[in-house]
Amino acid sequence: MKHAIVALQILTALISPARAENFTREQKSTIDLVARIIVAGTDDNCRHLVTIDRAIAEELLNAGVTPDQQMDTMEVALSVSRADARSSYDSNPSRFCKEAWQFAGKNGAYKRQMLEIK
């Protein structure tokens, strides 16, 4: 799995510079944030958590990431961000899940709840 992540990061670094320019710093930051939430709330990574897809979509829209961008150029940026988040998860899954919940769960530190208990 780690080899696949490294390969994805290398591939994305080769093809994404032009596409990455399509996003503002705020949009890229939001994409990074969403990637961490997606890793926490999907694929049973954090077994008791699930993403709130509507909240994630609203977060992206509020950052100015349009639906067209979400379907096209964001996928490249999201792939890199998810690989980074996955690496963080792999280094300490328990800590990653706890921090994700404290940040984006019910009564979390972030302004919008994007994770919920299954």
C-alpha cells in the first residue's frame, strides 16, 4: 500500500502543476482538509466514523470550488492530499481518527461537522 501511495504522489506531481494553479491557496487548503476527513470517514479507516457528504460538498462550494472543478481538476489535487492524509493515518491510526473526530465531529473545533458516528 505504501508503494502505491508513493507512486500516486510521484505521478500526481508530474501531471498536476498546471492544474494546481487553478486553485487559490484557500481552495487548496480546503481540499487538503476535505482529504483528511475523507480518509477518516471512508473505507472503514476509522471504524466508528463516516463522512457527511453533504457537508463536505458545502465546504468545497463555500471555498469556491465549483461542481465542474470538483469533477475534473480537484480529483488530481485531492489524490495528492489523500495520499498525504493516508500516510499520516498509517503512521498512527488511533491518533489520526481521534484528531479527525475532535476537529470535524459533533461539537468539533471546526465550524462545520463533516464526520458522524456510524
